Amino acid sequence: MIFGAPGSGKGTQSEKLVAKYALQHVSTGEILRDEIEANTELGKLAGTYMSKGELVPDRIVIDMLDSLIEKKRHVKGFIFDGFPRTVTQGEALSKMLSKHDEDVNAVISLEVDDGELVDRLLKRGQISGRSDDNRETIEARLKVYYNQTSPLKEFYRAQGILKEIDGVGTVDEIFQTIANEIDQLIK
Ligand code: AP5
């Protein structure tokens, strides 16, 4: 699992991890943005939360993930990016994986200070125009991260699988640190 605040580099590092380890990338944010783009019922509902920087309700996201894991159950492994985001989602993920005698192997948490997060997201907002990359929504997303998502760090620390990594530096330097952690795990 790749974990961290909005803008910490989860998506960027996931791409490199997929290339190196041939894992299946699962980004709930991307899946939900695709649903919005396709104007589905799920997309319409999710969009009302995402545009405010709030989390889409647990039940919706958990059901979405459950069917995805079933569909992709023959892959070598997953990189979960942006899921889980609440302790309820974390507990549900363990249950889903235990049906296949699996569990989360490692949680890589990218640690980046708020100033840098806001700078990165504002910059992306200017270039890509992602609709939640404006100052007001970024601040709401950060609050949601600290209130609802960061408690998961204790959840995974207690399981002994949390790896906190400095997420400030070049993309390649950060990737090298993550790859070292994963290589040790594979050994
Ligand atoms: P999601 O799409 O998951 O967005 P996020 O968590 O806000 O994360 P971002 O994609 O903004 O950042 P990132 O950490 O992936 O960083 P990135 O690599 O892109 O979720 C969006 C919304 O969907 C949520 O707010 C919620 O409403 C909903 N949602 C999603 N999952 C949900 C769930 N499980 N439950 C409920 N609701 C859910 O990098 C960011 C920028 O920084 C890029 O421009 C990048 O080029 C740059 N960058 C990356 N690394 C570096 C570096 N080392 N130095 C400088 N710049 C860098």
C-alpha cells in the first residue's frame, strides 16, 4: 500500500512501482474520476463529495474495491493507492484479502510537510486543471486526511508493517528508498 496526504506522491511512485514489480495499480481516486467522466450514477454521487474534498462514503468505496479484487484475483499483487482512507476501510480490506489467504504486506507512508503539499497541488491545478486542486478544496482535503485517514498509521504501526519514508526530494531518490524497503520484504 502506498499511503500519504494529498499531493505526497502516491500516484507518481505507484507508476514506478508498477513498472518495476509488475503489480496491479488500484487508485480509488482514478476509478472515481473515470466514473465521473463517464457520467455514471456512481460518478454523479462521488462527484458531490470529491468536489468538496470530502471522502466518498465507506460503503460505496468498499463495495467497489471488493468487486475489483474479485475480478483481478489472479494478478501477482496489488498496489493500493488512496485506499484505505479510514480505519473502517482498513478493516474491510483485511477481510477482503483474507478471503484469498492474503493480507497487506507493507504500508509505505510518504511523509511531506503541508507547505510542500499545498505548493505541489496548486501547481498541478494550474497545469492539469484537476477540479479539486484549488486552495479551498486542498485545505479541506488536508483536514480530512488528518482527521479521518492519518489514524490508519497507528492501525498499521500496531501490525508492524508501517514504513515511514521521507517524501521530499527527487522522484527517483524517493523511489529508490521505497524499492529498498520492498526488496528487503521480498528477500
Ligand atoms: P485521490 O485521487 O486519491 O487524491 P489525493 O489523495 O488527494 O492524492 P493526489 O492524487 O492529489 O496526490 P498523490 O499523493 O497521488 O500525489 P501525486 O503523485 O499525484 O482522491 C481524490 C478524491 O477521491 C478524494 O478527495 C476523495 O473525495 C475521493 N476518494 C479517493 N479514494 C477514496 C477512498 N478510499 N475513500 C473515500 N473517498 C476516496 O503528486 C501530486 C503532484 O506533486 C503532482 O503534480 C506530481 O507531479 C508532484 N510530485 C510528485 N512527487 C514529487 C516530488 N518528489 N517532488 C515534487 N513534486 C512531486
